[in-house]
Amino acid sequence: MAEAARRTAFVTGGTGFVGTNLVEELVSSGWDVTALHRPAARTGALVRLGVRRVEGDVTDLGSLRRAMPEGVDAVFHVAACLTFWGPRHREQERVNVEGTANVARVARERRARRLVHTSSIAAFGEHGGVVTEDTPSNAERARLNYFRTKRRGELEVRRAIDAGLEAVILNPANVVGPHDRTGWSRIFLLVERRKLPFHYPGRASFCHSREVARAHVAAALRGRSGANYLLGGADATYADLVREVAALVGRPPPRHTAPAWVVETLAAISVLPSYVTRREPPVTPEGAYLVCHDQLCSSDRAVRELAYRPMPLRAMLEDAYRWLVAEGCLPARSGGRRAA
């Protein structure tokens, strides 16, 4: 009997945090993967995984047309600009909105069987309670540009759905796990270097990067076209997060939680030099605002329909910590104490 044809995937953002986890999951599941990457991107993981690599940029429609194969089983659009710094807002608009419109357009032109779009809980906006897929988005009124652009990106996908494209939208909360160089991994470095003077006052939902990757594959195979799926599972305060990180790296956590006005005032002051240096600072007013407020969601729909598996916060932080140590980003510990 002839061997069944392998499923085919085209992935944008495959060199990023969530994208690398997704490519690993696709390869381990037997998919034939083509990954789009920018010329200057780190491609070591893609080389190691043996996937087909093509240069391009989601903001360049021509490069997408040259890169995307005809009739793939799934286009996974993971590429995004995650910044909370004002000077990069225009870039964020181009990547998160115009880039998404380009990917959806080319997916239709190339007759892709399905688009899986990686959005964010941010696309729902700011809410005081727990967000579900039925919560109306108020992201257009949000203070953070990232929230507004992720919402507009989703609207571009919905326009493509109306034009006949099958598409599923995933909305991860705060993602933690291996392959993170620029996200929540920074908390490990701040705590390890004793540069976090206080806890932030907000709360959030957290999800494991590998489970998010598995949810993407499930969405391609059995997600409902037109549906959103929120991915969270572990709800915690940022103080809880920092205490868990401190236990892993062997440093004492901060003693106090700062009021929101203190965090935001300090961020507003510290960002000023960046407008001269043109270098994005580690803390911005938008980022400070984010960690001073609540961002919680329910994952019930994803659990029911995608067999999504929420993970405990400690488990995802342990996996992130092990990866950071293996990559040489953090010093290893031995016997519960810091290694010499």
C-alpha cells in the first residue's frame, strides 16, 4: 500500500518564540513544512529541524507570493510585532495588520485549505473580568497599540473568511516556555540579576508554548472555521510569577508590590532617553500599564474542541528555565544552590 501523503504547512514567524515551538510540533507530527523568514533572522532551529526555508517578509506581498506553495493544507500565520514602544507603532501596524491582510490574500490566491491565525488575548481589549470568546472586543479603545493592531489583524482575517477562505483564530494569553528570548524570559534575567525592585500589581492568564503549538495543529485539523479559541489556563498575579521565578533561579523575590501609579510613573521617566538613543528600552509606559492591570481568560472552548491542555504555572516556568540554562542565558544551579 502506498504511503499516505504528508500534510503540508507554510509558516510565517517560524524563527520566533511561538513559531519555533510550532515548527517543532509540526515536524514531530510528520508535516512537510515551509518556513518564511526574514534575511537577518536566526535560522539555526529551522536548519536543525530540516524544514524548507524561504526568505521573505509578510509586509512584502511579492515575497509572500514567491514563497508560499500552492495548495498547502495549512498556512500558520504566527509572525507579529510585539512591542510596547511608541516609535515602533507604525512598524507594528504594518506587520500585524497589513502583513496579516497580505498573508490571508496570498493564502486565498494559492488555494490553501486553511489559515490558522495567531492572534492574542489582546485582540479582545481591556476587561475587568474573565474574557471568553463571546466577550465583545473593545480593543479599538485600548491604550496599547498592540491591542488595537491585533484586533485589526483579526478583522483582516474575517474579511478573507467572508471571501471564502477557511480560517481559525487562536488567542493565546501570556505565553511561557522554551525558545523565548524576548518575552517573559526577561523576568528570569531581571530576578537573577537583582534588577526587579518590586512586584507588579496586575494579574494574567498564562499558557505553555508547547501546548499553544499543539493547539495550532489541532486548529488546522479540526477547529471550526471562523471561530476564536482563547488559550490560557494558569491564572496568577505577577507577584506569583516572580516568586516562582525567584525560587527557580535561587534569588530572593522582591518584598513589596508597587502601586500602579508608581510603576507607570517610573516607566514614563525611564523611557525618555530612548527617544534620543532610538533604542527600545526594557520598560515602557505601555508595558508598565499592561502589568498593572488584569488580563484573564477562559480556555473552556479550546479544551472542548481542540483538546487543549492547560498547564500549571510552575511547570511552564520550569521548562522555560531549563531552556534558558541550556542556551547559556542563565547560570545553572546545583543541589538547590547556585552553581559556582
